[in-house]
Amino acid sequence: MKKALIPIPDKDFDTTEVALTWKIFKENGIDVSFATENGAVGETDPLLLTGVIFGQLGADKEAKNAYAELQNAQEFLHPVKYNDINPKEYDLLFLPGGHAKGMRQYLESKILQQKVVEFFHLNKWVGSVCHGPLVLARSIDPETGRSIVYNYYLTALPRSLEKLAYNLTKWKLGDYYRTYSVYVQDEIGNYLAYRSQFKTGFSNFVPFIVEDRNLITARWPKDVRKLAETLVQRLNF
């Protein structure tokens, strides 16, 4: 049986990107484990369950149902610690996103970044979406002194989407949609050989992924099903 690892923060991860991916993996016979910094049980961003503003911009019914199931899953209730991750035990690393401030614990973890480098050195499959590729970009390979994705084509949350969400909600929620002062696309671009390696797709509402060698990335929750199903296909061939 193939094994996948999904690291998450203690709170504020994206409901769809974690729960729907977990469900698709499980339905296709992939054994999933979770990891948190110190072994705490993670919690999703609560606004994604109720609706960020006027009941909108949250997770859809399918994702909420998946999260309800996930909360009773033994692998979710008993995560490993970041420090105890052994990349050799897994076939796939999946790095989800989320934008609320609790995500910083995960996005800034030096331990997790070291583990990411190990996954790449072992040529394991890696999938990531939204803010998740920030973890990839910040993972510095000690052999080169550069990001582990320095020479990769990839995608993540596009500046246009991050800016739109912020502008629509700042009057009520302030910087809720700005995890950092620098847009995700811009920070990741700083770690790449060329900014043109970051791809945004032609439409935000047409599922879009970027594949480059062992890495498959996507932009936001609307891309998650395509991303997860593609990772399943790659694992099975």
C-alpha cells in the first residue's frame, strides 16, 4: 500500500485542501498519516466552515463533509511530530495551504523544511497547493544553498486571487487574507531561477496544476480534486 504524509499546523489549515485530499487518497487505497509540530491534533480555519463573509468564500458541502469524517479518523487524531518524520517511510508528501495567521507555525518550520529537502533527495512524489509551496520555496538545500525548487516550474496562490480576496474582505476582516505582507507569488518568485517558472493558468475557475518531475502543484481549493487525483495516478504507475 502506498503511503502519504500530510503535515499541517495546529490550527487554521484550509478545510478543502486537507480534508478533500485526505478523502480522495483514502478512497484510492493510499494510507495517509498526518504530522503537526508537537503532535497536537490540528484544527481547520473555523471561518471556512461558517463562511468567511456573508456565508461565502468558505468550504463547500463536499469539503465540510470530508472534514467531519476526518475529525474521527485515527490517523488525524494521532499525528506524528515534525521532528519524527522519516521521509523513507512515505511515497508522497502533500503540503496543503491556508491563509489565516495560524498557518505561520507550519509555513515557517525549519524542521519541516529540512524534511522537505530529504523528500526531494529521495525523489519522492511531492504535491502542494495554495500557501503550501511557500514551504517548498523556503526549504534550502544545503548542497546548493538554494531553494529545493530553484529549478522547478510550479504554481501556488496567484497574486491576483490573494489580492482579490483581501480587497473584498479587508473592510470587515482586516488582513485576514494576507498571511504575510509579501504576496505568495512574489515570495516564491524570489527563490526561483526565473520568475517565469511560476505559472498562474488561464482562468482561476478552470482546474489547473503544474507538473515538473516529482513535483505537482496547484493554486487554490478549486484545483484540489484535479491535484489529488493526479497524484493518485502518478503513485499507481
